[in-house]
Amino acid sequence: MSYNREDREMFDAKCGDCGTDCQVPFQPKQDRPVYCRECFQNHKPEPRQGGGRFGGRSGGNDRGSRFGNRDERPREMHDAKCGDCGNDCQVPFRPKEDRPVYCRDCFQNHR
């Protein structure tokens, strides 16, 4: 079944900014303003940092995850020994015996 925008039921409304009559694809509510296509551009929310609507990663050094800000939930840390320098360190996952774990400094050499 294909979806065609032309089949969508449209409702009459009046733009809350410029007063122009327009049509929208939802039933307008009396307690919320409706905007025409041109005025709507002025009311779009700013993009959230951290990846947008579905939590995807954006460019740069954004360390967001699909579960929101990592600071919102405590991470369980596990003790480990670095496979390169031998220093004790902590990692945010349970180390496996068959795979080496690297401290923060040595990990940069293995990326």
C-alpha cells in the first residue's frame, strides 16, 4: 500500500503569525497556534546537540548515544590490566580473557 500526500485529509486554518488562510494535515486545536508554510520556518525548534531527533551521531567529537546523554546514567566500570604497558585501568565493559584491553593512553595507538 503506497502513501500519497494528495490523499491526505486537509483542514482549514489561519496562520498565527501573518493571518493568512492555509491548510494543514491535522485538526487544529484552539489552544495552539498554526502557522502557514512560510511562517512555520520561523518556529522550527533548534537542532539538539547530540544527534538530532533519533539520537544519531553528528559530526565532530559528539559522544552522544542513542540512550541520551551518558551523564544521565552511571556506567559500571571494570578493573583491567593494560595489554601494552601493564598498568591497572578501568574500562566501561567486562574484559574478556581472550582479548587484550588497553588503558586510555595506549588505546590511542590501536585505533
